[in-house]
Amino acid sequence: MPQLDTSTWFITIISSIITLFIMFQLKISLQSFPHPPSPKTFETQKTKNPWESKWTKIYSPLLLPPQ
């Protein structure tokens, strides 16, 4: 029974991988992608809250002097 000649397999596999790589690169490079969204400028309206004009302090129970 004759043996299968595998001497050309390496160059065949490598050349087909390179060809596939080039084909995919060409396919991807020719594809058009949408433009990224441009940032919108908008003004936020500042609402006046009653607690914003007052200075508040939160005391931790551990910081209070002992009674």
C-alpha cells in the first residue's frame, strides 16, 4: 500500500491561511462603518433647593463629647 505524500501539506496550509487572511483584510477594509455620534451641547437648568443655601453638618455619635 503506497504512503501518502505529505511533503506539500505545510506550504498548502500556510498559503491558504495567508490567502484567507488577505481576503478578510480586504473585505473588512472595504466595508463602510457609520460615523461616531457627535456630542450634543445642552444646558442644564439649576433648580434652587432649600438645603443648598443652608450649611448643614452631620455629627457622628463617636465624635460627640461624652455626656
